[in-house]
Amino acid sequence: WHIHLLLCDQGAVGLLIYSYKMDTILLRYLGILPEFRRQGLGKFLMNFLKEGMNNSRRQYIRVQGVSDEELETHLFLKHCGFLGVVDTPSTYTFAYKKGLFHCVHCRDEGCLECK
């Protein structure tokens, strides 16, 4: 696993944890202290991940197990260009694809079964 702290004069204000699986970056955790939110720091960390993806053979960033109660997380991921797919009645997988988005489950752009 890869762990990055986002530091400022006050100390650590953000944390990013991710791992690799084949052609995918699995986002395990991204958090910003509440008093530092809405300042672009979460997007800064997400862009760091996307830049890493562009400099490697990775094609996807995936976030699994986001519950439907985590509205702020859903909105943030969608704002960052992720698309969500229902895993279970109460959890979602969000994925971001380098270039055009493909189905998060089968990776087929024209998938009719997953739509």
C-alpha cells in the first residue's frame, strides 16, 4: 500500500492511501480534516492519483464499497469525474478511466447488460 500525508504549517491535514492491482489503482482512503475541506485539497490529492495513473500503465482508479449514505463522498467522486455502479442495494463502486470511461464491471464501453 502507498500512503501519502498532506502537510501544511499546522501539521497533517490530509491522508491518501492506495494500492495497485494489475491495471487499476485502488483508492483505499482519501480524507481531509473537516476544517480544511472545501479548499481544493481533496481534489489536489485526487489529481496526484490521476497524474500517477498517467505516468504508469494503470488505466483505472477504483473506489469500492461506498454506501448510499455517504452523499458527500458520492458528490466528490462525481465532481472528480468518477462514475458509479451499484454493487449491492446499498453500496457502489466508483471508477475513473484514463481517456473515455468504460463499464466498471466488464470494461466494455458499449455494455448493455451493465447499463
